[in-house]
Amino acid sequence: MLIAGILVAAAALMVFLGTFFWGVSLKNGNTVFPNVCVSGVNIGGMTADEAASALEESLSKTHATRTLTVQLPDRKLVFDPEMANSPLDTKAMVSTAMAYGREGSAFQVLKTYIACKKSAYILDMEDFLQVDTAYIRELIDKTAADVQREMVQSDITMDEENAVITIHLGYNGRTLNADKLYDTVLAAYNSGDLSDINFSYDVVPYDIVDLQSYYEQYCTSAQNAYYDKTTKTVVAEVVGYGFDLVAANAQLALAEEGSVIEIPLQVIEPEVTLADYNAKHFPDVLASYDSWHTNNANRTTNLTLACEAINGTVLQPGEVFSFNTVVGERTPEKGYKEGIIYADGGASELEAGGGICQVVSSVYMCALMADLQIVERQPHMYPVSYVLSGCDATVYWGAVDFKFKNTNETPIMIQASVSGGYVHMSFLGVNEHDYTIKMTSECIETIPYAEVEILDESKPAGYREQTQAPHTGYVYWSYKNYYDLNGNFLRTEKCAISEYKKYDAEYTVGPEAAEPEEPEEGGSGFGFSWDDWITAP
């Protein structure tokens, strides 16, 4: 047992001494520990001279001549080796590499050696690399300023005339994180890995273009022309538009920022246009009348507004047209101007809407010639110049209206306009008559006016002034004259009787002048007679 113990102790001592001397030999060795790397070069196991040669050869191909490139999304940032680097101290690098692991006891040296055998040790080059950080920082900061851009939203416009949606895509806001890129570049130089660096911007994206809302706004189905019972007018057709929303969104997804995309709208034509509808339901001119009007700006405005109000009005069979209902009250707020009207008593006054009775009379003439039923009509106080005497009609808001009834079996449309110095009036529909009508009139009575004097005691003796202009009164019959479609006369029917009032010439007069007193016989009142005065010498 004793011998065995001695043998074990001796063996342990030998191992200890062997390990110790091995560590001592490594500590005093002249080669670099295994797997020690400098600037990407494994110089493990090399002598100082061998390591220096290997590093110089490697560095001549990397740091001395190789350019470091940072690839940004839209450009390259290149660091010139002559500007960024200073020569490396290869002797110091080799000396540091040779010294690695040899500090401490022999056992610590051996432990480091064994660790290097298992994995590489990369020598930090920061102490040996002289990088021009000012140059690197300046280049990065300048690039950051150049690439910085504020976010710009997309702009979308609709050219309705050409039916094209134009999209000017926006630009993403972007910034370059200069601090982070600076640290990344220095790390590349420190590691000796000068491979290209891919570096991205910090991006603030513009809003995604929402084509759905534009699709809903501008893409509409076509709408046929139709009759609106509420407004009693024919509503014009609506042209439809559309585009392929899926395809447009796909195009947007592939488009680059800042690009321009045009999306043409497909035009969808309606099946029934206003012209089609009118040609079917109102193919014939049932009656028309053009009346000349005076050249007065206010009056022309009133005529135009009234015609616009009734233009396009449709009357179904049995419906009654009311001028006041369709046109409404004539007010300055609606644009009506002051014009002459005849007030009670025959005096001329200015009132908003004055002159529109010419439109009423034109409608009346068409209703007569179309042989429709007149429901309500009153003539003017005096004959007018724009229609036949006895064929005029007047209105006054809230008191006097003009109405006629569509006695046809089909609807009629009124067309009214003002142009060229005329009021143009037409009734359109399906001609149900085998005749035409021409209007004539005849004065059957003339009512002369009288001169009336009104005494005003406040006036001086002998005063006389006309205060009312006279008008002769008349009574007219209007007649419907029927002709066949070949123009042959058929018959004449009495239509309506119209009485135009006479207005007397009125004069305001003062008291009669006093008659002169007769002188006494044989004297003049002055102590002698007129005869004496006449014969006096």
C-alpha cells in the first residue's frame, strides 16, 4: 500500500511538473497562440515576422485600398480609404497578438492556450486603427441633410370634362439616423470587415390612397330620362361612369412614390335620353306664338325669369295649369326687377315683376290655338300691343290668376324662352286634332271718355290742370277660326269677350273768376264819364 501511494504521488508530481513546464514554455514561446485573428487574418501559430508579413499583405488589400460603401435605399455613400484611414501599426499589432495569453502564471497561460485551440480570439483593432472620424461624421451628416424630406400626401383630382381621375402619389417622409450609421461604420472599420453596408431610412409613410371613396363619388349608374310627378317636368338623363377598382388599386400598389397615375372613367350611356323621351311623348308642336317685347332691361329680366319658371312644365291629361302656382310670387329676392303695372283706377305704377303679363298672354294664345279649356282668365285694363286685342291675359299675385286645363288624352309640355327681342312660347305633345286654329278679334263697341272737372277751392281762380289721362274704352270679341290640315277654312267660333275700361280725362280746377262790376251810367267813377274821357282833348 505504501509503495502504491508513493507511485501515485510521483505520477501526480510528474503531471504537475509537466503542466508547469509546458505553461512556462508557452509563455516564453515565439509564436502567436492558435486562432488569434487580427483584421480578419488568422495569425495563430505564426512567428512575429510571419504574422507581420501576413497582416501587411492582408491590410494592403483591405484598409489601405478597399473602399467602404454604405448602400442607402436611393443612393450610395462611399468612404474614400485615403480620407478615412491612416496606416496601421503592424508591429504593434503583432506584438499585441504575441503577448495575448502570456500574462499570469504558467497554468493560466496554458488555460488560455487550450481555449484558443477550441475557438478563435479576435484582436480588437481599435487601438491600432486610426480612422478620420471627423471626415466620416461630416460625410454622414451631409448625406442625412440631403436625404431628409418631409412627408407629402397624395393629391387626387377629377377632370369631369374629360372623365379622368389623376393621382399624384405623395412622398414618404424620411430621415437618416446619422448617429446609428456612424456607429455602424466605425464598427466595420474596427472589425476589418469592409463589406458593403445596407442601411435604411426612418420612414413616415404618406396615407394610402382611398380609391373606394372616389369610386362611390364618381362611379354612378346611368339614369334614363323620366317624368317627375312632383316637379311636373321631364328630368334629363344622367350619364354613368365607372372604372375597375381592383385593377386601379393593384396599379397603385406597384407605383413608386411621386409617380402620376391616370384612371380614365368608362362612360356608360343611358338607354333613354331627354331627346328620346321628348321625341316619343312630345313629337308635335300643338301651338306656338312669338311676341315682340320692348328693349327694356328690367322688363326683359322679368320676362326671362317667368319663362324659365314655366319652361319644361308638363301637364298630364286633365291637369290644370296655374300661372301663379308654377311661377310663384314675383319678388326682388328671386331676381325680379321693377316694371310698369296698371293699378286700380288705371294709374301706372312700378312693381317687381312688371311686364310678365306678356308671358301670360303668350301662354293664353297657345292654349287657345291648341283648343284647350280656359279655366280662368281676365283681360288687361287696356288693350296691349304684343297680342291681338281681346286675346290677352293678366295676372296679379294673390288676386288674379290665369289657368287652363289639358283636355287632351295625352300630356303636353310647355316650352318658353326669351331671345332676339321675342318671347317664344310653344306647346308640345301628340297632335290629336285634324284641324288647326287661327285667332282673330273684332272691336264691337267703342266707349268714349268724358272730361271731368274736380273743383279744388284751394287753387286760384281760373286754375285748370289734367290729373288723369283719358283712355277710350273698347269691347272685343275674339274668335277661333278652324282650318283643316290642308289649310281649308272650316268654321269660326266665338271665343271670349273682353272689355277694356274707359277712363275719363280728369282735370283739377280752381274757383271760377268773379265777373267785373258794371260802372254807373254817365260816369266812370272818377268824376267824369268814359265818353268824356274818350272825347277829352
